[in-house]
Amino acid sequence: MQRWMWLTTIGIGIAVGSAHAQTVNVWPGAAPGSERWTQQERTIENTPVGTVIFNVVTPTLTAYLPERSNATGTGVVIAPGGAFVALAIDLEGSTVARWLQERGIAAFVLKYRIVEKRGDGIPQMDMDTAGRYGIADGIQAIKVVRQHATAWGVSPDRIGIMGFSAGAMVTSGTVLQPDSAVRPSFAAMIYGGPFGVMPAIPPKLPPLFLAWAQDDPVVRDLIVKFHGALEHAGQKPEVHIYSAGGHGFGLKKQGTTSDHWIDDFYNWLNAQGLTKPR
């Protein structure tokens, strides 16, 4: 009963198998570390990448739940990208969530904290500093989904996280955290990873999926470095390197093999038995 009271207090109702979604706060109160932030969240629609959000202070999860009859019990937290000053909440969030939802996989779009954007362009900043709030939100998001696994129809041991670009740094920080008990069950990093100091690679990580394009002008070298660090530590991630696609392809159709990355991700989940009900 307490679980349902909390959901109905901070959410907008549970919508299973529909285009509507439930949104809940990631933290029960003010997010720790940003209590004094004063920036005003701003949303811009109809950009070349769809809806974009700026100046996030209050992180949330928006749940896209499949029909109960079609549910696999697998859930994925999705962290969009945007250089930690914006969130491409459509291209790398809701569109991906609906794709998974249609296939029986619960998806939870994470609107994580990002730094205040002032003026035009992307400010120069230390990525480790800029990303630490999003990583904290990613770790908390996994806890929230597990806490409400029964209400959302997912299994606590089948909850993963997927991130794009800066969101992939959120994902890497979530999966590489020292506390193995609260790591996700699996993780997917799409054209992104640790963009600051290379973190230590813990032993016995959950299954990992990496995907990027060879012509990515933004982060290719950093991703290759991260992949090398994983291999050096004895990890064997699933890796898909596409000949073309650039950076930020999301679910855009460009006529390149990167158009099919999400099919490769789904097939990878299927090979682990995560696309069928337990």
C-alpha cells in the first residue's frame, strides 16, 4: 500500500501498454548536492532532434510499461545525451522507450540533472564534474525501479541501463560503481562512455553492450580507449562498430548499418534470455 501511495502522490498514474506514461521523482526530496540550484528547467520542441530539455534540477523517471500479457519482466533505464547541458529526450529517450515497450520490455526514461546553460554553444567544463550529478541520478534510478519492480511488472534482477553520448557516461558511472549490489543487471553504452578520467574497472561486471560508428567525429577515440580498458581488465563486452552513422544517430534512419543498432541490442538481450518471460 505504501508503494502505491508514493507512486500516486508523485506520479501521474500508471499507464500500461499505452502512449501515455507515468513520471515519478528519482529522489524522495531535493536531489542531494544540488539543493541550492536556482536555474529554471526549459523545454524546446520541434528541434532537429525533437524535444530538448535544459536546466534540469529535479530528476525524474518516466515509465513506458508494456501490456501485462506481453511483458517480459525486463526493464531498461534510458539516459539520453546532450553534453550535460541538454537532454535529447525524444531522439534518445521516448522513441527508444516506445520501441522497447512494444516488444514487452519496460522502459524508464531518466531525466537527470544537467548544468545550467547560459547563452549559445556548449560551455567548456570538466566532464567528471558535470557528469557526477547524472551518475548519482542513474544509480538512484536503478534503486527506484527495483524498489517498485512489482508495481511496474519487472524482475529486480532483470533491470539494466542504456545511455547515449553523455548518457552513456551516466551509464558507465552507474555500472562501474564500487558497490556491486546496486549495479544494474546489464548495461548498454551507445556512442559514449567515460569522458573524463578513465575510472577503475571493477571485476565481475554485468553484461555490457557497446555500439558506435567509425566516422563519429566527437567521441570515437574515447570509446575505443574505454573498450580497451574493459578488455585489459578481462571484460568481454558485446561490441558493434558501424562503418558509418556519425554521432547522435539514435533511432534516426540514415541508410547506414547503424540504423539497426537497436535490433542488435534486442538480439543481444534475446541471447541472454531477457526477451521472454521467466
